[in-house]
Amino acid sequence: MSRTEWIEFTRGLYELYDQYIDECLHEKKRDIACTMGCSYCCNHWVEDIYAFEMKTIISYIKEQYPDKIKRIEIESTGAEMEMEQILENEEITDESYMLNRFYTLQIPCPLLDSEGKCIVYPVRPLTCRSFFSRDVNRFCLPPVCDDELDGTFMVLLNEQVETVLDELHFKACLDESIPTSLRSALAYCINK
């Protein structure tokens, strides 16, 4: 598939996924407190992003925000260096611990503007689309990393859908290598 076809596919996937999210939230009777511009969770190290999503995000940035490319690259590279330091300096190798440790640094996603709004919101990754909070004041104010609390949650896809998306990821990677974490991918790919 061409880059344009991947972008069209990704946008269609996002439309379906957003419908799925709406149905899940309605079925589970889950109210969410998240609003546009709320960016408390945007300090996470987004570990899983598909190659076709990255192609879409980069295309969107180049079309809509070419003046922000250098800043995004610099901030992504800086965050990547912070994660590398955590990986080198910490004795614990548990992935959840490492991701929580990065979160406590409160390094905002490089795709946020000065007001905390996501500049790629229409094409934000599936991972970002799947996080929700039921109470911004209780569960989002940094740093909250308590698994016992039932205030933040994710809407997950079933295993079969994840398998198909993984296969599509590898097909999208055939023409170029793309890291699977958002900040690393931005640091590596944004100027290509």
C-alpha cells in the first residue's frame, strides 16, 4: 500500500474505533471526565504505536504544523534520552515500573501545544484513544499510579483484532523501519 492508502486506512480505522469506544462506554455505563485540552495522561511513555499510525501522524504534522516539526523532534529526542536513562539507572526491569517511573517525570507529549491540546487529536494513536478517567480531580492530577483505584481505565480490543493490527503494522513497516513507541518514532521519523 502507498503512504496515502495507509493514511486513508488509518483514518477509517479511527472512525470505527471511536464508534466502538462509544458503544463500550454506553454499554458499561461509564461516564468519563476527559475533555479536549485535558492532558494529564499525556505524560505517559506511549509504548505501542502502529507503523501505519505513525505514517498518518507525520503526514498530518507536515500538512498542518510544519513549523512545529523541529520542536517535536527535539522534545521527542529529549524524552527518549530520559527513558534511556531510566532503563540504564534503574535496577528493576519490570516494564510497568519503568513506564510509571517515566510518568512521574511529567514530561509532556511533544504533540501538545502550549495550552495542553493535542495538535494531532483527529489522528491520535489508538493507545491514546483508549485511556479514560472517571474523575479528573481524583485520578488525573499527577502522579497517580495506584492500580487499586477504579477511576482510570482503558477500553481494550479483543485479541483477534490486536493480531490483525499487528499484521498490518508489519506490512506497513516493509518499506521503512519505524520504532513502536510514539516519542522514539517521532524522534526517528519526523524529518524523513
